[in-house]
Amino acid sequence: MNVVEFTFHDAEITKKPGYDRENMVAYLGTHDNDPLKSYFSLLPVEEQELWTKALDAKKMPKGDINERLISYELSLNAKYAIFAIQDLLDLGTESRLNKPGIIDDVNWTWRMLNFNAFEKKTEHFLTLNKQYHR
């Protein structure tokens, strides 16, 4: 299992081996952390710059961080690439699903109310899947 939010620094900045194997399932994040957009925005600026430079070095397409890291994940050798809908739709912390250890009336309540935004992106996702042979 490769959770890009947790492994990107080691895999692409410090170049530690073992994070790009076929016998793996890749995720940008999990149900327990902020969607990628907010996760990245909370990283120190210096770390954000390191991630951006590493994505440039990997020749990931220009654009917002979600788009770049979706492409990065699809480019991995992992047999499967799994994405949270929040990341595909470029949503922020307002769509966070769970905060571990918190019992309240917000955890596990976020819902996608319709498929309109996703439907607008299906052609783009089809193109990405073809580009990365998924």
C-alpha cells in the first residue's frame, strides 16, 4: 500500500527505493486525512516547493497540485490506483470524511450530493487513464 501523501517526500525527494512497485495499491490519501488540496496547503512552504520541484523533475503536467499528483499516482507501477472522489473533484477540507479520535456530528457525514461535477471531468479522466495505460 502506497499512500502518496505519506510517501512522496521519501520516494521523490530523498529518493528512497521501494515506493514504486507493481505489487502495490496506490492512494493519494486515506479516509482519515484531509483531502489532498488541504493536506498540501498545510505543508510548510519549503516542503511544498520540494514537492513541486520533484513533480517537475518527473515531468508531471503543469497545473494545480491535485492534477499533478493524480497524474503522478497514475504514472506509478502500482497495479491499482485508487482515488477519493474529493481529490478527483479538487475539494478541500470542507469535504473531509473523518478525523480519527473525534466523536461528533460531523465525522462520516460528508456526502457527494450529485454527480454533475464528476460527469464534467469524465472525459479528462478517460484521457489520463489512456495516457498512463490504466
